Amino acid sequence: MSDLLATSAATWRDPALDPPLLPPQLAQTPPSDAPASEQLRAMRDRHRLRRERAERVYADSRSPARGWPVADDRTVVRFVVAMIGQRRWSFTALVVLNALAAAAALAVPRLLGELIDRVTAPGPAAGLGSMAMVIVAVVVAQTAFTFAGQLTSTLFGQNLLASMREYVVETILRLPLSRVEGASTGDLVTRVTRDVGTMSRAVQYALPMAVITLLTVVLSVVAMLLNSVLLALPGLLVIAASVVQVRRYLRRASICYIAEGATYSRINTTLTETVEGARTVEALGMAERRVRAEEDDIEVSAQAERYGLTLRNLLFAVIDIAFNLPRVITVVVGAWGYWNGYLTLGQITAAVLYVEAVSGPLDRLVAQVDRLQVGAASTARLLGIATVPPDRDPGTAVPASPELVGEDLRFAYRPGHDVLHGVDLRPVVGERIAVVGPSGSGKSTLGRLLAGINGPRTGSVRIGGVDLITLPLEHLREEVALVTQEHHVFIGSVRDNIVLGRETADDEAVWAALDAVGSADWVRRLPDGLDTQVGSGNLALTPAQAQQIAMARLVIADPHTLVLDEATSLIDPRTARTLEGSVHALLVGRTVIAIAHRLHTAHDADRVAVVIDGRIVEFGSHDELVAQDGEYAALWRAWTS
């Protein structure tokens, strides 16, 4: 045991699949009194190591050996363009209204410049009142266009967000169950929580604002050139020089944000595993190791964040210079031009206002584009889920009968390590078979194959002569249903939770299902009966009640073959016994494969299959197997003693 504990921590990380932990150079920093050149070199080395790690994680995310992939940039662009294309009229209205608002705003500096020129011109000023009225009218028009544009952009963003969220939910519901259970739960949870939230903010705010600020910048540049090319060109050239750094940042930022997202998934995965295995951690005294594992993950995430922070600091340093210097240049060039008679005070005034009009939106544009980069990274992680290939190719054949046949079943979770070894099982239609055996013997795996969750490595499972994995999922669940020890109560009414099995079921059918599982009495005592709200934040059901709801859902679904994988293991023995007795009448006439540790299930079954090390070693009725005095008899004696 001591040797096992000494080496078990190494199994938490697979060096061939997991991103390696941080290189030691990142933890080494020169002393504070070291020469500036040495400290600068160390900073460059750390930045390089962080960049290399981010690029490695980014490359691995495209086709990971395990876990969930990340979509490429083209997929994200096509997805967003398709979503916008479905709302082309609202998007067009957004662009037009905001363009009109920007044009009205940019007309004001030109009008002010004209007003100044009239005031400073020799002789009496003419038309000042009408000019002032025009300026007021333009400001009012700008206010109206801005309000309409903001309203349109808000509605556009909310509608776009709703469609994207619906797409994500539909994609997740289409995922192969075998892949969901085999991949990292923490990664999937991170994608459907943090990444959905990040994408939401980008779609709601960043995308419309990016469009608005881009329009403002383009129109501001046009207005600057129309006002005075001499005043516009020097400032624009300085701003244009920053494009090199902006492009460099954006190219690396997408890689950085994908790497950051991977570290968040890693943190959640470790935390989820620790919480789910809390009893094991406590029993084996592994708390400190699990804490250290989480601290390692947080340090990896911190280094990924520092890489992004460095990229942003370099960008902001360039932007501050590029966006502030044109103000000085415009004033200097304007003074020179005015001194030599090339420019008027009105042109200089308008130019200074236009520089402000360009610098502010440009600054916001870069910020919004950065937010879009973050949103694009999260969207890529979400769309990556959609790239998971299906685990079956549905056919068109229809089962001719409810006969279930499993032949030569072999299955491996890892190549070269079969957990089932040529299992054959042919239940008689309407027969109840109990599958028993020690933990880890392959009982649940056999149940998953018989329910069509996974396809066997060799052999086949057929219903009425048709291979289960060729049946469309909606048809498969009408033939075979799997009920496990894990149950979930969805947010909604009791009725909503039950009719998930068949949405066309009426209240009479729901009450009949509740009667069948012995739960009608306590449901009637609820405050609102079938309309009582349950699930997170509502009335909390006990594990027994939640499992009864799951069984009632199964009654509504009405499949002819049931696979019960320790379906009552989370319920106390007395309640479980009552539940099984209540359901017994329901099971008559159906083929039932019941996998259980409680051997009273085997006692009540027609036949019992004893699975040891992935093989059926005994098969017969309870009395026959007890008389054989073999594996089952030993299990029965241990159970009854």
C-alpha cells in the first residue's frame, strides 16, 4: 500500500497527453541588485518560454489526444458571419444609423471651424445666427441617430446572443454520450459556463461597439482629409505606424487566450475531481497532494495570464505614443501653416477636434477588438465541441422484434486493454436477467453496450436483427433505455421532469407513471402537485424521490427493453425494496437487464449472469447457481450473512 501511495500521484498527470508543468526557468528570477541588462534578459527569456508554451497548447488544442478540441479561426468567422447573415436587415440598420450619428458628430467640428473663420474674418460677421441654428440642428440629429443606433445595436446583440446560446445547447445535446463521459468534465463545464459568458459579453457589447467605433474612425479620417490634407497626413502617418504592433498583438493574442482557456479548464478539472473524490482523498490522506495539484494548475494559469499581460503592456505603450503624438503634431503643423498663410484658424480648430475624434474611437476600437479576440477564443472553444464526430452512423433498418442479442462482446477504454472478453448474452423476450459480480468486473460496461451507449470493439448487440449502433438515437431510446444510479432533476415542474420521456403524455399518463413507481402519494402532498417547481433553487427532492422521478420518466418513455445499472443504489435498502416491488408490475412483459450489488435483485430475477474479470463465468437461475456452490453461491452467502 505504501508503494502504491508513493506512486499514485504520478497517475494524475499523463506526460504524453497533458501539457507539461512549468519549466524551472520561470521560477528563477535574478536578484534585485543584479545589473539591469541581466534582469532584462531574464524577462525576455521568461516571455519567450511563456510564448512557446502558449503556442504548444494552441497547436495541441486543434486535435487533442483526449478532451475537447478547439475550432480554428475560419470556423469562428464563418459561424459569426452566418449568424449575422440571418439578421442582415437589423445589422444594416445598425450600420446605417450609427454611420448617420457619426457623420452628424463629425459635421460639428467643421461647422465650428467655419463659424470661427467668419468671426475672425475682416469686416462684420454675417450669418452667425443661422450657423448656430445649423449646429444645434446637427447636434439634435446626432442625438436622435445615436439613440436609434444604440437601441438597434442592443436588440441586434441580444438576438444574436440568443441564437448563439441555442446553438451551443443544441450542440451539447447532440454530443455522443460515450464521448461526454470519456472526456474531461471540468473542461466541458468551463466551456459551457465561463466561455459562454465571455462569448455573451463579446456578442452583446464588443461586436456592436466595434462596428460603431470602426465607422466613426473611417468617417473621422475622411473628415480630416476633407478639412485639410496638410493637417491630416502627419498625424495619420503616426497612427498608421502603430498598425504593425496592433497586428502583431492580435496575431499572438488569439493564441494567448486559447492557452488561458485551457488553464481554466485544467483548474476546474482538478477541482471537480477533488470534490467528487473527497471521501477517497480523505480516506487515503491525500489532501495535501490534491491542494498542491491545484496550486500547480493555478501557477500554470498565472503564467499564461502574465504572457497576455505582457502582450497588452507592449501594445498599450505603442498606442499611447501613437494616439497622443498626433495632437502635438497637429498643433505644430497648424501653427506653421497659419504663420505662412496656408491654413485658417477654423481649419486648425477643426483638425484638433478631428484628431480627438479619431484618437478616442481608435483607442476604444483596439479595446473592443481585444474583447472580440477574447470572445473569439471562447467561441472557438465552444464551436470545438461541434467538431466532435458522431460515434455511430445511423442506418434505416427497423427492428423486426424486441429480441436482444449480444455476441462476442469485447470492449476497451484504452487500446490493448479489454475490459470485456467475448461476452455472449441472449435474454428471452420478457425475461429479467440480473448481472452481478465484484466492482470493476465489467458489469456496467456490459450494460452500456446492451443499451447502445457504446459500440463494442468486436461482436455486436442487436435488437430484432438490427445492430444497436446503427439505430438513430431517437429510435434507439424507444427500443432500449438505460437507467443508472446517477439521476438529475431539471429546473421546472414535476410534470416537466416526467414528460421528458414523452412530451405528448397527458396528466393521466403522468399520474399512472407515478403510481407505478409508488410516488403518487408524496407528489399529491406537494404544495402545487404536478406544478410544484423542483430543481436548483426550488423544492429540493431527496435522492429517493429524485430516483422515483427518473423511474416515472422511464415509464412514460415506454421502451420494451430496460437496462437498470444499479438504479436504486443511492436509495436506502427499505425504500429501494419498495420501489423495486412497485416497478415489478411494470417490468412484466419487458426484457430487463438489472445490474446490481444488492443480491435480492438477483434473487428475484429469472436468471443471473455472474461477471468476473470481463467474462460471464456462471449463468442460471438463483437456485441453480446456489446449488452449484460456485462464485454466485459465495456472493450470496456473504450477502445473507
